[in-house]
Amino acid sequence: MRVFITGIEGFVGRHLVMELVKAGHEVSGLYFDKMDLDEIEALAERLYRGDLRDSVSLNQILDSARPDAIVHLAAISFVPAASSDPRTAWDINLGGTLNILEWIRVAKPDTHLLFVSTSEVYGRSDGGDLPFTEETPLRPANMYSATKASADMAADQYRSLFSLRIATLRPANHIGPGQSENFVVSSFARQVAEAALGLGDGVIRVGNLSAMRDFLDVRDVVRAYRLVLEQQITGIFNLGSGKAERISDILDSLVEIAGARISVVVDKERLRPVDVPIIFISREKLSAESGWTPEIPLIKTLEDTLKCWKDKLRK
Amino acid sequence: MRVFITGIEGFVGRHLVMELVKAGHEVSGLYFDKMDLDEIEALAERLYRGDLRDSVSLNQILDSARPDAIVHLAAISFVPAASSDPRTAWDINLGGTLNILEWIRVAKPDTHLLFVSTSEVYGRSDGGDLPFTEETPLRPANMYSATKASADMAADQYRSLFSLRIATLRPANHIGPGQSENFVVSSFARQVAEAALGLGDGVIRVGNLSAMRDFLDVRDVVRAYRLVLEQQITGIFNLGSGKAERISDILDSLVEIAGARISVVVDKERLRPVDVPIIFISREKLSAESGWTPEIPLIKTLEDTLKCWKDKLRK
């Protein structure tokens, strides 16, 4: 299968390239940042540099790639970035998605689209409505999730109105080796790795430790994407573990794995202005449709993430 | 008060100019189509021709107008138009709203914004969830309402994140003299007027007559907008009659008022592909906050609409 990936240079994109190429698929994709492309350049058929917001050049790229399927990963996914520059977040997260939907509608309506939404579209929980299912209403609680909820609704309308073959996946937080330290678990892992290597001051700076989130290993996530592509699944699906882990427990596990002496300090700048205390989402619908279940235990994910940071910091 | 109206040349815009000028406010506004501006040109301080999607020229216009308040009416509001050209609908209905929100955030954060959403953001009803309140989740059922629900969510985030002074109004269908015949009641009224004047074939072509909708006279709508502006109200409010009228009853009333001999034919092209059988919305929150209640009885609205068409057709 010829698969085109947007945001191919990102955390998920890199893992997805490996997953798909290993399974014999032909991969190309769009990148925006040109750092560190060697590894995916070696695996992908072709990489295109471009901006999702520029529909003219995006159309040319897709006309040339003629994919069987598109996995649309590219987004401003860091919540504070969307809050501080909302127009850019809307233009990329919604406008970029519309550009892809329009290319499919106009140029190649048989393209299978896997649109990566987020479980954050469901917003806050009163506790009684958990786990969120695909029927839970969208009540985005911050600017980032408003942009994603809008793109999710747009994809839904394109699917029903034009009978497009769209799978909307609403994944939980994903973690694992290679994630930006903008995200909480990777930030912890980097700081724990530094402490373990005797770098820095042995102090971990953290945000809200009481929040509970649904975490998946990125390698489980990309395996789900491959199964959705191979089975040509369409519709809306949560992608989660079905349970919530407390952030403080994750930090404790990382410290335990590292065996280092560490003190923890709350850093107000790391507290999100609008926070959601607990989220976890059901995964029954996707498991029933695709056979996917998460396979990598949390402890293994944390070990690998820590090792990845240690390797990077030693260089 | 200096009020800037987008979509000032539209059905609601024209009535709003009259309402605001009569109450002593200074009105300016943006128009896109330049037909028939004489009446509002005589009342408004200044009219600017422009395209909401062009943020550079919109910013220049708003910098020059420096309004105390903006009423953002401009939208692709005809459902089939949004379905057949979704990109344009998204760019105007969401992108145009973002351009206004960004101008306010960056250039004049004390501007009071009255953003006109729609009760269609609530989507279909299972009957048991009526009337829709402001707490009802947004479940848009067509492309038009998806664009409006997205803009509604964007306005909500700008309000909470940047403490902007935004009133989001979610009005029911509005009807009255001057409405485009793209909308059902005006289409009926035109056809009934033609029959009454002996023009055409005496046949009324209609879509789905069993649908039930919440209708407000446009003059009640613009009075609500004036009250929201004058009282500087912020937050999210339904604007409806609190009850649903059957479309077939409205047609019967129009025929009765006209006293003409008319036959009714169902025209498949007038049936919306995605239809919502019944909608009505609560108006308690806005009534409690502003003192507004609808004052014009339906029969008066229909008489005036019919008279307006007769006057137009006689010319």
C-alpha cells in the first residue's frame, strides 16, 4: 500500500514509518521542520518539504504522491503553543485538515484517510461519564482541543456528505522513546536521565502531578494505525488503554527505574492554565473492529524512554 | 455606541441597522455584495466593502472604524451552499470569525463582540432532549452547522483564555420581511404572493413540510441584539421562541392570509439531504439576563412577509 504521512518528521510519524515499512508498505510524507531526517529518509520513498496551510503546493505534492491512504498526523499538538498563537493552531490543525479533505474530495475520493484527532476533544469529566466513548459529546476545554474538535467535526461531515473513506482516531496521550520534552512524561524522563548521569542539579521540575491520564506506548499507537489502514476501517474510534495513570506514579516509576537520588519541585510555568483532572477512554470499539489491543506494559515504555534520553544525553 | 456590523447588507443586518440607528447608536459595517445598499447607506456612518477572509484588509477596516462593539453576522448561512462548497463555508464562517477574534485580541481587547452562532449547532433531537438549552452538547448535523459549531467553540475559547467580552447568541430560524427566498418561509411567501397576484401557475413548490422549527421574527431578533449590546452582556445564550411550529401550518397560514387558490407540490430538490425533524430551544437564560421576550406574533410576521413580497413583485 502507498501511504502518505503528514507530520512524518514528528514523534509518531517516525514510529509509523518504521511500522509501515517493516510491514512492506511504501511510505512517503510531508515534513515542515528539516531537522534529523536521516533515519526516515533511509526508509521512506520520498519526503516532501511543505506547509499544510499552502493548499496549492499541498495539492501538487499529493497529486504527485497519489497515495492509496493518507495518515494525517501533522498538528500543533502542544497545548500552550495553541493558546499563545491560536490563529496558527487553527490554520494548521483545522485549515490543514480541510486542505487534505478537499484534495481527497476533489482529486482522489477513493483515498483512505486516517485522521488523527485526540481524546482531548471530550474535554473535562465529571467522573461519572468515564470512560469516554465515541458517543460522548465533544466539549473541548482548551484552544488546542477546540481546533482538533473542529477538524474532527469537519472530517465527520466530509465522511457522511461525500461518502469519503475516513477513519477518525481519537488517541489518548502517547508516550515512548523519541517524544519531545514538551510533553510531561518525556520531560520527566529527560530530567531523571540527567540526574542519573550526574548532569544538572538533581532536581525535577514538574507541573500538576495529580492529573490522571490514559497513556499508550507510541509503538502500540502506530500498530493500531497500521491495522486500521490494512483493514481499510472507516468511522470514529477511540484509541486508548481504557484506564488512567496518575502522573505522580509515572514519575515515581521513572525515579525507581533510574535508581537515582532526585528531588521534585513544582514549577508554576509547567501548570497548564486550563487543566482536565482525569481522562480515560474506552477502546472496545476499535478492538472489536480491528483486533488491536495495547501490548507494551507501562514499565517497558518508561524504561525505553529513559534509555533513549540517556543515549541522547551521552552523545 | 459605535457598532460595527459584518454582513450589514444581509437580511438581519438591514433590520439591525434600523433598530440601532433608531435607538441613537452610530453604525458602520462590512458588506461583500454591493446590491441595494441605498437604504442602509442613508442610515449608516460608513460602509466598507471587503472580504472577511482577507485579514489584512479587515484589520485596516477595523483599525479605522475603532468600534465599541462588533456584531458578527456575516456567514454562508444557506445549508446547501455550505454542503456544495464546504471550503468556502469554513473559510468564511470559521476563518472570518477567527479574523475578528484575532483583531479584537491583538488590537482592541475591550471591544464587545456579539457573535451570531445558530441553534443548528445542537443538531438532531431525540425528542426527549428538547428544548435545547445552552448546556446541550454541540452535535452539528450538517456542514453548515459544523462550521458554526467550530466558530462557536473558538469564540468560547477566546472568551475564557483571553477574558474577551464576547456574547455568543444561538438564534433559532428567523423570518420576516426582506428574507432571501433561499429560506423556507420566504420561499412560501413569495410563491403565495405570486399566486395571489395572478403571476405564475398557482403552484407552490415545497420541501419537507413535516419538519418543526423554532421561528422568531427578525425584528424580535435584532431587538435582542440591541439589548445585549446596550447591557454589555457576555456569555452564551439561546435566542428562540421556546416552541416549534410545523412548516405545513405556516404554509396553511400564508395561503389563508392571501385568500388565493393554490396547489402544493413537493419538489425533491428542496429537500435537504440531512434533515433535522424538530428543533426548539429554551430562551430563559437570555430573558432572565436581558429582559427580552419575543413580541411579534407569528401571524403578523407572515402578513408582513407576504406584503413585502407583493410590493416587490408589483414593481
